Amino acid sequence: MTAHLEIDRFGRVLIPKALRDALALKAGEQLEVELEGGVLHLRPASRPVQTVEHAGRLILDASVPIVGDPVEEMRDARLTEVLGSW
């Protein structure tokens, strides 16, 4: 996802709602900024992970959306590795 942002006269940048939603960013949340080779990297600061009960089971809640299926990706990578050696 790409967006063009504008810096206001106070040096503030508004992150579009679609990007905030994609990263589950909330008002007041901390962000990390890094300058590397003339490129500004902006990312959410580390979020605490907590254990919560849901439907009688304990789950880890990091308040970050999971994109894709990590288990499926690991399985596919392993399958490619195994089949590649045949």
C-alpha cells in the first residue's frame, strides 16, 4: 500500500486511516522512526503481548493483525525444501 503524505507547518504528518487500520494503530500509540540512507522508516513501537481467555482458551493477544497464515507459509516452505531435494 502506498500513500502520499504532507507535512504541515508544525512538522506533523497524518497517517491515512487505511494505513492506520491495516497496522491496528490507535491514537496516542508510540511509533519508532529511523533514518537510513536518506530514507525515513516509520513503524509501530513494540507492543506488549498479553494472554487473554477467549471461548475458554488462553490465547496471545498482541493487538496486531496477522496477515496471511504463518503455519501455512512454514508448511509450504518446508514442502518446497523437501521436494527440491528429490
